Amino acid sequence: MIRNLIFSILFFSGIITISLFFLPAFFLPKKIILFGGKLIGYWTVFCLKFFLSTNIIIKGKENIIFNKKFFIAASHQSM
């Protein structure tokens, strides 16, 4: 219960902070916007692993085609 509360507070405060910091990035080059998205992803993975000890498994990563546009549909499991 306490771990969940700490996770929620730090996770959402981090997401809000990153989002507010990168809000003006909509007027900047695309690389900066993508960096903000990656930063949110890294923050999410860090919080899940560190506070909740969650295992993250990515299957089929070797099948990603670089230099082409594609759509990724993620499946998740929940308790």
C-alpha cells in the first residue's frame, strides 16, 4: 500500500513535470518533441521497475523495420 502511494505520487509528479517542461516544444523541431516522449517512457520504466519491481518483457523487438513508418499495438497484462 505504501509502495503504491509512493509510486503514484512520484510517477504522476514526474509525468506532469516532464509534460509541462516540454509543452513549448510543440513549436520546436520534431527531434525535441520525440526526446520528450522518450523521456516519459524512460521515467515510466524506471518507476515501474524501481518502486513496483515490475518485469517488462518486449517480444518481437528484432522484427522492427527501421527507416519505415509503422504502427505498434501493445498488449499488456494486469492483475
